[in-house]
Amino acid sequence: MAGIEQLVQELDRSYADLQARLADPAVYNDHREAADIGRRLKELEAAHRLARDWSLARADLAAAKADPELASMAAELESEVTRLEEELKLALVERDPADAKDVIVEVRQGVGGDEAAIWAGDVFRMLTRYAERRGFKTEILSANESETGGYKEVVFAVKGDGAYSVFKYEGGTHRVQRVPETESQGRIHTSTATVAVMPEVEEVEVELDENDLKIDVYRSTGPGGQSVNTTDSAVRITHVPTGLVVAMQDEKSQLQNKQKALRVLRARLYELEREKQQAELSATRKSQIGSGERAEKIRTYNYPENRLTDHRIKLTAHRLDQVLDGDLAEFTDAIQAEDRRLSLEAAGA
């Protein structure tokens, strides 16, 4: 990594340049560019504040070294400069531009039949409780309930600053080992639920051409196929160029279902583009910490042993009941720390 002084100078220049551009009327009137610059300014805010604190601490240290009366403060100031330097290096590691975004989460039953649907419901509850613990808001977008309990699929949004930086580590296959309630012999079954986590994007970030959309309306149905309303309020949108299909039927209004479907479609298209970009980078650190793809087994939840194991960082905890109640912070913190370590390594810090 380049010298810290050079990094601070570059950071100051970038921050001032972005502020000047945002004040330019031509940029201000271009909603897409203004939103992009606003996001980049927000991303640099923490690093810019640390850089200012580092410069002040370094000036204080120089003054303390030059003045015999202040010499006793030098050691303390030196450790403060070192601490700020380390924090600044971490803050300047290239961040995932989606980290600050809200997210759309899709939970689906995997292998294991009815038990997998029940497990998908448990995973959904765990994630929504975790969101609440972190002060985020959740909103169910669609839910396809299983007749025996749980969900075949449930899609929900998580809103809050930095939601994606937390929830992106939940993407993948969640495997459970337990005795189902319907199992009379007491045998342990293995079932799975898959989780997909996508950044929610604004309309200006993913523009949808109406000519690329095939929109079908139909009557919504409940379990067993019975019609649950008498109007064609359910909406199915097909994005013709990619073949992506999103269907919504939970709202009574066709317009509301269409708006929700477009939100999910934008998120899926944005994620598709991100996956393409990451595939082009042969050795991204994300692939080391976990790709977030549904097929990747990220955790095993073992009921008989009250145990949860995260396979990506080899972390095990024997407090499954608390984790299922949304106490996932220990795992997020550990994965984020490993991600930062790999980032610094890659940046040559």
C-alpha cells in the first residue's frame, strides 16, 4: 500500500473533487450522476474523517516532540497515530459499492420435502429477527406457504444503512440436522433451505425498457390452487432478454403487485451484472470468503448437539437456540473481520 501521507492527500483531493462536482448545476440536474456522486461521497465519509483525525494527531505528536514540556504526551499520541493509521488503511480498502444498500432476500425450501419447507420458515424467522436486532426494518414482498407449515418460498426486503454489508454473508445453503416432528422413529433427517441476498437498487441504477418486459395478469391462488380473489390482480413479469421471471400476488391491487415485482426484478438484474463482473476477476477475495451462491453450503445447524458451524470460517457455537432467535452478530463479525484481513492482504498493506 502506498505511503499513508500520499493516501491522505489523494483522499482529500477525491473528496473535494466529488463535493465540487455535486455542487455543479449540470451534475445536480442529472439524477443518475448526482445519486452516484452522493453515494461515493458517503462511502468516503468515514475514511475522510479518519484522515482528518490522523493529520491532527500527527501534528500534535510533532508539537509534543518539539516541546520538552509536552514530551510526556508523546508516547500516548504515538499510539493514537498508529491506531488511526490502521483504521484508515482498513477504511481505504476498496469496499463493495453495494454495502450501504438495502437488500432483498429470497428464502426457498431445498432438499428434504415438507421438512425443508418448515426449515425455510425457521431460516426466514431467524433472518428477520436478526434484522430487528440490528435496528433494520423488514417488509414481506411475497410468501408461498407450504400446506404442512413453513414456506416453499418467501421474499422480503431489509431496510437500513449497511443492510447489504451484513446480510450478504447469509447467501447460500443452510443445512439442518434434526428429528422432524413427523418422524416417529426418532431418526435425524438432513434438510436444506437456500438463501439469495441481493442489493435493492433505485430506478435510476437499473433502467427497465418497457419493450423488454412481458407482463401477464391473472387471478391469485392460495394453497391447493383455489382462487383467493375474483380479480386479475396477480402479476407475472418476464424480462425477455435474460429470461428472468418474477411473479407477485400477495397484494389485492394489481399496481402494488407490479411495483413489488419490478423491485425484485431490478435487484435480480443488478445481481446478475455483479456476478458477471466477479466472474471476470479470476481471484476475487469474495470467492475466498464465500460466493453467496445458493449451491454453496455455508452453515450446518445441528439440533441434537445444539450446534451451529459456519463452514467458511470454521467457526462453531453451541447455542443454536439463541442463533435461531436472531443472535447472529458473532458470525457476521467474524466473517467481516476475515473479509477485511483478505482485503488488506490483497491490497498489500
